[in-house]
Amino acid sequence: LAQVLRAMPRVKTLNSKKPPAGWDDIEDDMEEFTSRMREAVNETHEGKRKNETLWPIHRINWERSRYVYNKFYRDKEISRDLYEYCLKEKYADAALIAKWKKPGFEFLCCLASIDKSSTNFQTTSICRVPLKQRQPGPQLPSVSAGCISCSSQEASRFGGPIWWDSDRPADLVAWAKAGCPTSAYQERAAQKGGGLKRKTEDSDHDGGQAKRAAKLAQEMDEDDGLEERSAALRASMGIE
């Protein structure tokens, strides 16, 4: 219950503080996150283990917090006043963002994954163990968070944690040991505000390369045709 309450924005009242300038630019996105969170909280628990009902909540909380984090630190699109307003009103998880600022925790999925008191052996969740250090075979999500890996190197390739339902390579351990090569999986799995811009740029770049290749091929065809016509002209004039 505490995790659910922490993930929900404060209820607005007549005494609520007026949002700072720039709120109108992100309000629709914030409302969409809130709506998704509400649906996740109210979703039926039938056929699910208790912890599994929290997985979508952790994921939405991460995406919403990352959205605000990127808007302020990466994209410089919101003011500090608006950023702090989002933290205070719980539109972003301040405690989770504080962890992202520490080396090795840049893509931490949730605070539950590093809460040693919640595990039987007083350890962090399996998602904190880099994939290349694990045994080969299917990689299951952590029980507490639904995250397969939020290790910095691996999560950075996906623009965020590798969740239980993320599109991913079949053999994650082999992929990690190969150096986490980028692929279509990362493009499809990139979280909003994380990898979408990069994906668009890559597509534009690929499109530019295709156009240049087609133009070069056309020029080569034209050059071949010119050479043939020149040879025919030289032959008609008796020139070898």
C-alpha cells in the first residue's frame, strides 16, 4: 500500500499551490501517466501473485519520473521551479531520482529492488546483478519489481530497465557477454523520453544513406552508358 500511495500524485484541492509557468506544456502527459497509474492500481488481481500486481505500478512510476528527469536535466525544457513542483506534488518519485544521480544506479527500476529487508537473504533484487555475471538460460524478472535488469550498461542500451514484458533478445546473457550490441530490440523497447528521439535520428540517418546509395548507383549507370557511347563513337571513326 505504501508503494502505491507514493506513486500517486497529491489530490488537488482549493488550497493546492498553483503550478509554475510551463506546466501547461507537460500537463497532458502528466494526466496520461496519472490515468495509466490509476488503471494499474484498479486492475483485477485475479490469477496474479501479490507482487505481480505491483509490477505495472513500478514501471509507470519509473517512466513518469524519467519523463520529468529528462525534461529538466537532459532536454532543459522545464524550469527548476516546475521540476521541484513535480517532485513535491509527487508527479515524479524524488527518492528514485536521487538514486539515479549515483554511479551504478543511473537506471534503477525502483527502490524496492535495493531494499534488502524485503528479501529472504538480505540481498538486493536479481535485477541489480549484471546479466553477463549470471548463469546462462532464461532470465526471470525480480519478484519485487518485475524488472529483469536495470544494470547501467544493459539498461542504457534500452533507454531504461529491461522489464518482464520488454521486447528483448532471446538469450540475454549471451547478448550481455557480447557487449550489449544495439539492435531493433532496443529501438522498440526504448522508453518515452529516453530512446525515441535517438530512434528517429537513426531512421533519418538510414534514410539519408539509402538516398545517397541510390543516387550513386544512378550515377554509375550513367557513367557506364557514357562509356559505351564513347566506345561506339571511337569505333565508327576508326580510332582504337
